[in-house]
Amino acid sequence: YDDIIAGVEQIKSVLKGDASRLEFFFKKPNDLKIELGWLILGKYMDYQLEAILDDYQQLSLQERLFEVYWSIYSFFDESLAKREDIQKNWQEGKLFSFVQEQLTSDDTKYKLLYLYHNHELLLNELVTLLLEVKKVLAEVLKPFEGRIQAFMDNIELKLQENAHKFLEDQYGFSKNDDVMTEIYPSIIPSYTVTLQNATDASESLILGINTIKISELKKTYSCDEEKLLNILKSISDKSKLEVLKALKEGKLYGGQLAERFKLSNATISYHMSNLVSLDLVHIEKENNRIYYSLNTAKISEYLDGLRSLLLV
């Protein structure tokens, strides 16, 4: 993660002067489900940034007003998302009344009305900002090109083997063959999985480039709950716990343990067999004797498993 963190800090540093305006556009208001920036972009969400302003200039004033009207109105009521249904009969007053009914925050109401009357100004500012962000990102992400390509090559290989099984097992994602799924890599963040733009016909699955590595690490260090339960049962026995505490001082053979705890060799053998089966103890032969020592790496792993099981 070090290189990703460094990249984020570089982006923050370069865009520091634009931070307040980016926050204005992309900090989600409490009473809206979407950031203002996406409302401003409206129908241009899928456009190349460089083409947005040229296309916007081709619209008449009436068409420009309708674009922001439709963007705001259809966001609140998805049943009105069909442009032709709204286009037949739309009125400014109806929009203002609708916003008044839907929102509780005066600040958000003001922003939406400001957006409506200053859409061109805000769209120009937003596109200019995003072009600057795009330029910065292109520079910062250049060193990641190899990692991105390797990640996507790995994804493609696994999809070719068995797309349904891979997506289900790795990401808990059920693939619908009737829907086209486009897969994109993500660096910031690099550890999340996001489904976007889901419709009846298509969807976008955004995969963090560290997701597979994180999954592999979880499998490596995860602790089987049933085995963990057996370990807890085992060390709840005072004799076994005392044996483990004694081995913390160094390796011992069976006779030494029996003498130390005043137990028979058979009892010690029973305890050690249980501790060895749970990987809590190592065995090594030396001069015809079997020595026992703590498996500290495995004990640490079990403690991590218990921590992840019980703590957030």
C-alpha cells in the first residue's frame, strides 16, 4: 500500500488549491443520495470529458434548462426517468415545489436552485476541474500501469476458466448472463468491490487491484472456527495450559514435564498428543528423546484468528 498512499498524498498536494470546490461538487449532502457533481453532469456521465462542453454549446437555452430539470427531477423519482415523459410537460414551478417537498435542508435546496439557474457556469467549472484531476491522475497512475495490467490479465484468465465460479467465490457476485458486465480496475481505493450503473442490460464491476491479494492473505491467516473452538477447549484444561507456559521457557522432553508437574508419563503423553494435533506444540527428536517446544508462529496465528472473530 505504500506506493498507493504516496500517490494519494501527491494528488492531495497538487489539487490542494481546488479542494474546496471539489468538496462542493462531490461531498454528498445529508438529504441527497448523490453528489451535486453527478447532478450537474446529468446526461454527460458517459461522455469523454473533452467533448462535454462542445456538445453543451450545441444545445438551445430551452434544451439546457431541460437537461438540468430532468437530471434533478428524475433523480428523486425514478419512475419519471423516461425523458420523453417529462419533456412533454415540464415547468419550473413544478420543479421548485417538488424540491421543496422532498428536502429538509435549506442549504441543499439553495444549491439545487443555484444549480438550475447557473448550470452552464457550474458545468464549465466542474469540467475544467475534472480535466485537471484527470491530468494529475494520469501522471500519478503511470507507475501503476504494470500492476494494473497484471491484475487485469489475471482476472481475464480466471474469467476464461470459469467466470461464474470465480466471481461468486472471489467477490460474492452472481453473474447474470442476460446482463453485460464491464470490469474495471481501481487503485484508489484498491481493496473494494463496487457495482455501478446497474441496469437490465449492463453493469460496471469495479475491482480494487489488491482485492485478490487481500483474499489470499485472509485465507492464509484465517483461523478455522471449529479448530479455534478445540484450541480454547484444550487450553481451558489447567494441566495443558501449565505445560504450554512451561514450554515458553524452552524445549522439554516428556520425562521432564512429568517430573515437573508430578504426572504420569501416560498422562503427559495424552496431553502432548492433543497439543501437537492442534499445532500448538512442535516435536523434534534429539538423542533418542522427543522434545516439545511451542509453535509460536501458529499460536500467534490463532490469536489473530480469535481477534478477527471477536473484535471489529
